[in-house]
Amino acid sequence: MKFEVTILGSSSATPIYNRNPTAQLLNCNERFYLIDCGEGTQQQLIRYGFKASKIDFIFISHLHGDHFFGLVGLLSSLHLNGRTKPLHLFAPAALKEILDLQFLHSDTHLRYSINFFPINPAKPEVIFKNNDVVVETIILNHRIPCTGFKFTEKKRLRKLIVEKLERDSIPVEYYAMLKRSVDFELPDGRRVNHLDYTIDSAIPKVYCYCSDTMYDERYFDQIKGADTLYHEATFMHDMLERALETHHTTAQQAAEIAKKVDAKKLLIGHFSSRYKTLEGLLEEAQAGFENTVLATEGRTFEI
């Protein structure tokens, strides 16, 4: 099963050369989930070979422009390109008012429906689940209400030991029962234990997306043990005062968080435009958490 994230934007506040505002595309078993939608997201999708028409789920963390200013354009383009299937949008409640006003004054009548799900910024909740993934909110600490998102793979069915099944002449019509951990008796009287013919599926992987936030231990339990943790690292630690003032995190703090929550891999992003190169941010984070990687445009990470 494919479970990977592609970085479309890594800049904070304003775009700079080669760095766009925040957006990521999560591929879970060939279903696509857009996480934030900063300015230029459409161009980034085209640049990296993704079809916007395949996106059915969009998650917006908060209403600072660098996380949603690309959304109206994306929704409009989907309309102009003939989309008819519904789109599911999870976002702060006020975003619906923004979209309604934009479409009202542009006299735009979308060909498709938007199923809008307002996010509760006060407590973490499961906001979506299907056969592939469960999505929960992570309550962050920013200047305005802001949530991260925790994506957890659904546990897959058990795997068949096909050679053993064939050797023992277990009829194919019983395979589905074995995958669901069901024991049974065959017509010839043989008792079949699912443990003899299957192995457990892989432990579900977890991707945690921590958008804009200052260091705050209240959300640490929820991201504990993440296979891949994306955490903003807007500034280097010599800018801690500015980070506190703007409710952001430093690269050093992001590393401390990854270490405290026992994350397996840390992706850092949301870099201030003051940094023309990112080596300093990476070195600072790796000093505290070795398995740190820059979440920069075009990179795809297997969770």
C-alpha cells in the first residue's frame, strides 16, 4: 500500500524564489489528500506531475493566507475543467464564509458540490475515516485557532500464506475468511485455524502534520511515536524571541519535540523568507534529532 507525502510548498508567510507557501499532497493507496493550499499550489501540482482532478479531500489548518490563498483558484479551476464529483473540505468554519463571498461576487456557480466540514479548534477529534486512513485533528498553539492533522493507516487484513494453502488444498472460497481471522471447519471435517495459514499485516504507519505553532507540550501525546512527523521550523534558535512573538517554532525546538515524542523521522518546513539557504536550519535540527530532513519543494517521502 502506498503511503507517501510530496511537498508542494515550504515557505512561510511569503513565497520566495524556489519556495512556495505551504502545501502538501498525501498519497494513501492512490487516494490523494491535499494538506493546506498556499498560493501557487496549482502550479506546483502541474510541475510535479499530479492531476488536481484526483484530489477529493482537502484539509486546511488555519486561516492565515499562506495556508489557504491558493484554494479559491484551485476550486475555480476544477470547475472550469469540468469536475462534477463532490469534493470534501475540512477547514475552520469561517472559510465557508470566505468561499461563499468569493463565488458570490465572481458570479461563480460550481459544477460540483463542496461537502464542507468545519473543524473544532478546541479539542482533537476524528474528522474523517475510510478504508485506507483515519484523520484526527491536532490542536496547536498559534496566534489564531490552528489545527494539525494526524493521518493513520487503517490496519490491513491478514496476509495469506498461499503456498501452504495450496499444499493443504484449502479451497479458494475460504481465503477471505482466513484474512478476516475466522476459523472454520471444511466439509471433509478438517478444522482450519487462521493462524496456521496467515501472517499479520504490517503495523499501520502514522503521519503527523504540525502546521503553525509554538512549542507546547499539550499536543505531544497525540504525535507520540509518529513514523513521520512534519513540524514547522520557521526560525533558527537565535530568533527565539521572534518565534515566541509570532507563535512559531525554531529548528532546535522542532528537534526537541521529535526526540521527546519518539518520532522516527522529522521533516521540517515553513521556513522564513529571511533564509535564502536552509543548511543552517537543517544543521541546527540534526544536532538535536539526527533523522531530520528538509521538507522542500518536490521531495516525496515514504511514511
